[in-house]
Amino acid sequence: MLKVENLYHAFNRRTILEDINFSVEKGQLCGLFGPNGSGKTTLFQCCLGFIRPDKGMIRFLDKDIRKLTIRETAQHVAYVPQHHTQPFPFQVEEMVLMGRTPHMRGFYKPAKKDQAAARTAMERVGISNLAREPFDILSGGQQQLVLIARAIAQGTDMIFLDEPTSALDFRNQTLVWKALRQIADQGTGILACSHDPNHVAWFCDTTVVLGSPGLVAKGDPSKVFSQQLMDEIYKGACEVSHAMDLKIILPSGLTRHPAEAAGC
């Protein structure tokens, strides 16, 4: 679905991305992971067509993204930003309906099929009960689910999410990542950027790990997230452990192993 080939990009003579190669398939949840300054945001912007890379090719559905119009891009790719400011008091249903804009002409009102798509999208992420609520009074987790529902209503083959849970508490982080996992299981390709290796390890099928300035590793997080990789990225600041058949990335130097503290 998405294929990135030999990508290279520099800014002010500083190499940001170098020799980046990976793909995201239909129904796959891919976690884009790496430390600050590793080029995650730049790679996202290249994949979305916001930045033209200096070298390399990005294809979506076997088409060069540089040859797609803005409308064509929006009909195939949805984007959920890290932060969203809504200056007007729109209701949740109205926010989700905005995802149908690429499929409407001019200032036409949403058709019945657009309204149906919005209702279905809200049902898929469990926010149908919030349809008439003002967006700006919702919790951070609820707002993020609304933006994900808007992306679903857009009816695209793929969704890009930039740090979707960076400002959320643990409950809402889990809520959002579970929703993403469900969406991918229903056939949508997802590329989600995250600073948290645990989210990638627990919810993603595959990961792309960036260093500076290139690709450090890619593949199944259960295999990719080794102690050696974490040492390379975080210089000994974390340890790879296991619980419930899952890898857990912990700060190094903890006095007790998680299994020993399970009864607390």
C-alpha cells in the first residue's frame, strides 16, 4: 500500500533522513519509533506530500505521491495531527462529518451516505453517545477518538497519526491504541508515530525505528526491540523485560523487577 524507497532528505546541510526503505500493507498497524531529532516528523511530512524529499520515491497504491492532487491524496490518506485546535463550537457529529469533505463538491451539504459514514465511524470507536456534545468540552482522549473517527469517515485506505497519545493519561492512551488496533484489524493501513516503545511493542504489527540520520531497524517489534537496540538508541537508559508474553521497556536501575512488585 505505502512504499518508501531510498529516501534521503537534508535541511540546512544537515542530513535528516538517509536510505530509508519500508512499506506498510493493508490492515497493518506500523509504529514509527525513534528518539527526539531522529526525523520522524520529517518522514511523516514526506509521506504526506508536505515536503518533497531530496532523493528517493514514495508510492501509495503504486502511484508516485508527487503526482497525486490534494483531493486525490485526501481521498486515499487521512491524517490525525498531534494537536488540534478547534476555534468554533462544533458538535462531535459535525467534526466527524468534516472527514467527508474530499468526497463532496463545493459547498454541497452532506448527503445521506456522508451522514451514514459519520455514524458508522463514531460507532467503530465507541463515541456514538457523544454525537451531540460540543467537541471543545470533551476530554483529551475523547477528542482524539473524535479525530480518529473523522479519519475513518474520510473513507481512506490509510491513516497517518502523529503522536496520537502524547498528551493523554494512561486510560485514554490505552483507549486510543486499542481503537487503532481494531481499525487495522478491519483492513485499514495505519502508520502511527510514537515516542513510547511499549505502545509500539504491545499494539503494532511492525515497526520502523529511526536513528540519526537513518533507519536503525524494522520488522516485528517482538523481535526488533532487543536490549542491544535500546542501548543503541537510549545509551543504557532502559532495560527490556517481559510480562504476560509481552516485551516491556523499563527505565534502567529499578530496584525491583515488575514480577516481584506484582502483589503491590
